[in-house]
Amino acid sequence: DLAVHVRRNNVFEDSYRELSRRSPEDWKHRFYIVFDGEEGQDAGGLLREWYSVIARSMFDPNYALFMINPGDRVTYMPNP
């Protein structure tokens, strides 16, 4: 198993830093989330929470990864 240490207030940045330095071989292992400064074991709940936070963060306009489709103003598309 692969531990991914993130700070709750910097989940997106910390996750990117942690995961981008991993080799393709590392990605074959199951990973678990450790929120720094918090006690608790990841029995699936923390990983589920992490996925939810990452999904919301990806669409944060401050990161400018995606933009609202001007055609329908409902869907997102990659920001050029």
C-alpha cells in the first residue's frame, strides 16, 4: 500500500506533489490517504472523502483547469 500524505487545506496541491513523484509501478499499488495532523485510519472513508475533495478542487476556477462551456453554461470543458 502507498501512503499519500496531504494537508486538508492544501489537498489538491499536496496530492499532485505526492502522486506526481511516484513511478508507474507505484501506481499499481493501492494507496491510502493520511490527512496530516489528524488521527484516523483509512478504512475507505478517508479515501472516499479525498476523492470528493479532489473532484471539487479540479473544477475550482482558481486552478483554471476547466472552464464552463459558453454554449450551455452547464458543462465544463478543459481550459485552453
